[in-house]
Amino acid sequence: MSVTVEIARRGAGPDPQRWTCPKCQQPADLADVKKNLLVCPACGHHLRLGARDRIAQLTEPGSFAERWSHLRTLDPLDFTDLVPYQERIREAQATSGLTEAIVAGTATIASVPCVLAAMDFAFLGGSMGSVVGEKLWRAAETAAETRLPLVVVATSGGARMQEGAISLMQMAKTTCAVDIINEARVPFVCVMADPCTGGVVASFASLADICVAEPGALLYFTGPRVIAETTKEQLPPDYGTAERNLALGHLDAIVARHELPERVASYLRLLKGGGHHDGQDRQPGGAARAGGRRARRLVETAARRVASPFTHAGRQPLGGDGAPAEPAETQDA
């Protein structure tokens, strides 16, 4: 018995080392695009950047120290659409390598120490659930206590529908976090990256002392299709773009990706009151200590106000003492 095997050679597929810009359609070497911080060398189109890559691009090497990575999302609504919510979380963790849609910690940006939080659109569309809100709260709390400026890179599709009203509550929670920053007189800079929409742009992202965006980023609360269908009006072709938001006064600046570290550091030095290149607070020792005590009192007062309705209901919110009961802390509100 003989067996004949015929092999048909198919046409060669696309070169994995080549890349085509989705905006200008110009080809380029993938290595060159990565070296250019995922920005098209031909037209300057900014591709989406993950949280880890964003942190590496913004901060000085080795300066980032992640915090609160043990926080985990619960499923208080036992939500299921096509698949259970917990399964979606596990899939997002496996594909993105993150535990949640935000990575936060302390870092140094162009010689300026700060508290840094970076969101990742690849994790369930960067949606803001209870853990995202809690990490932002803790980042603001830490900034107020240590008097380090807060920098947030926001990219999100909005509230996380699988957590229902709990997700919507994060808009109020993160807005209160910005109030803590303001009362403590600590600088807050927000970098809006494509896309930044929904409940994120409608809460903390638009409340920073200085709001900047990358070129071409989409920034809006409601998408153009929904608005056009509701109002029966034709929207301008540049609706929701960073350039349009800058023209309308919703942004302070549009900053190219490679300029972000120095520009953000300059903003932080300006907001801290002068041209000290190391970003250190030059207040007299007594004034600095008094400011730190005042910030701690503000944080404690805000925490008591947040905890009050939970206490009367017979349950405690997460983050009262910051100590997880188990190795992996969970979050349901």
C-alpha cells in the first residue's frame, strides 16, 4: 500500500516585521514603530499603549514601585451576560497580564517623585469598577498624606456595567478623592489617552489641575452615534477629538507621547511653586509637617464620611485600615 502526500504551497502571508498605519496606510518596520513609542513615523498617529508600557515610557528606569496589586474584584451581583462576570475577569487577566484595569504606585517622572496611576484599555475596555475606584482613592489618599503630586493616565470606556450601581458609585468616590487632593493642596495632573469616555471623563479625569491629552485621542461622555440619533443633528467630523476639546477649552494642552515625561514634570514643578528640578517641596520643615498633619486629618475625615452609611447598615467598606484579611484582598463596593 502506497500513500501519496501532496503539499500545496500557499501564498506568503503578511510580513510579521512590517506594520501598516491604520490612519495614513503607510508601511513601516514594526521595530521602528516600537522604538518610536507606538507612534506612526509617517503621520504621528498615536496607537494605544498598555499600562505597563505607559509606566515604562513615563518614569525613570527602576523608579516605579507598584502598590495595592492584591486588590481583587468580587461579583456582588452574580452578573452573567454571554459568560459570567468572573470568567470575563479571568480572561482579561490572562490576556493583559494585569489583575485589574489600573496599575498604581509611586514613581519618579523626570526627577520629580509622584504617585502614579495608569489605566489599561485592554482590560475590559479600561472600565471603572470597584477596584479601579478603590485604587484611585488610595492613590489620592497616599498623595495627600505624603504630599507627593498625583499623576493619572486615564483611558477607559466608562463605568463597568457588570457591577451595576456599584460601578456608578465610583464616579462619586473618585470625585471625593480629587477633593482630598485639592484640600491638601497637592498637584494633580491627568493625561487623557485614546479613548477616554463615559464615567471616567465625567468624573476624576476632568477635575485635575492640569488636563492634557495625546494627539487624536477621543474624549467624550457619550458617543457621536448616540447623540446624533437622539438630537437628529449632524455632528462635526472632529467631534470628541482632543483637538476639538482643546479648542472648546476642555483641555489645557495636547502633548505628543515622547514629550510627556518632561512636560508632566514641568507641570508638577510649576504647581508645587517653582523651578526646583528635583521636584522636592521647599517648604520650611514646620510648615511641611503641619501640611502633612492637615492632609492626614482630611483623609481621616473623608474616610469616616464614606464609612458612615456602611457602618449603620452593619457592614464595613474596604480600605478602613488598608490591611487585607486574606493574602488576596477582595473588593465589592
